[in-house]
Amino acid sequence: MKVALPLSLENLTEATEPNLDGMCVCWDDLGTGVGSRVGLSEGAEAAQPFRPELKPVDAYAAALLDNIDISR
């Protein structure tokens, strides 16, 4: 389990500070480290990999992001 901080488009494009109130508990099978950027699955979808067991997770680290390219 890791603590993740979801970033908005504004955070990514304008280098604004993220809202720390948005932190969530994230299940990590990918071996991410501090500062890694991941694609998150949130809500009920986050617990789907564990069915039929119930797991108390807010989000699931679904992908490691090597590069983020945002074109406007």
C-alpha cells in the first residue's frame, strides 16, 4: 500500500501545487517508489482485482507512467 496524490490537468500543465487533501491509499503491485507517477483506478474499480475478497483500498496503481505528454 502506498499513499498517492492525484494530480489535475492544471497541476501537470501549469506546475501548480496539488491539493494535499486529495491524498488516497493506493494498492501497489508495480513496485513504485517515492515520486513515481502512476495511472490510478479509483472507486469500486480499485477493488476489482481482489474479488471476491473485500479490500479497503481507495485506488489501485494500474500503470507506471514513464512520460506524460500533454498537447493543447
